[in-house]
Amino acid sequence: MFVFKENLENVEFGKGINMKVLGTGTKLNALHWSTVDGIESPEHQHPEEQFGYILKGGFEITIGDEKVVLGAGDSYFIPANVSHKFKIIGDTEAIDIFCPIREIPKPE
């Protein structure tokens, strides 16, 4: 499977949050996030493992009881069912990969 950027659909969530689905395989899926400075996710958890790579900008991330600041070129692993949250620092782009496949979020 090949994915060409000109074929990706941008999904706008409002408040400067945008997502593109890069692809879904038989066991994992990959998302591209573009967010503006200051956005915070609520603390949450899910049954999928999550790997992320920051392309631009950064965020303060809390995984379980550990809080760190990550920037472009840094990555993170979130085990299944572990509570986590993000606070965006600067305009940020990141890739998230979920295994098994996570349901694609929908704008509210």
C-alpha cells in the first residue's frame, strides 16, 4: 500500500486541531496530527498501544505518573490502558501509530 499526501483527507476538529489518516493495515493504523500552541487533551486511556513521533513543535506529555517535555525528533511509547495526556507547545505536527487498530476519532 502506498499513500500520497495529495490524496489525504484533512479532518478539522476545530480549535486548531487537524488530523489525516495515513493508513490502516490489518493490525495497526497511523494518524498525522497538526495542532496549534496551547491545546490540551483530557487525560484518557485506551486498549491500544500507541507510538508517537514529533515532526515539528512539541508538547508536555504525561504518561502514568511521569511528565516530560518532548520536541521535534523525540518519540514516545504509551502502553495499553495507561492514562496519558498532552499539552501542545508551539504549532506541532506528530505521527501516532496504534496497535491494534484504534477507531478513528470523529469531530464533535
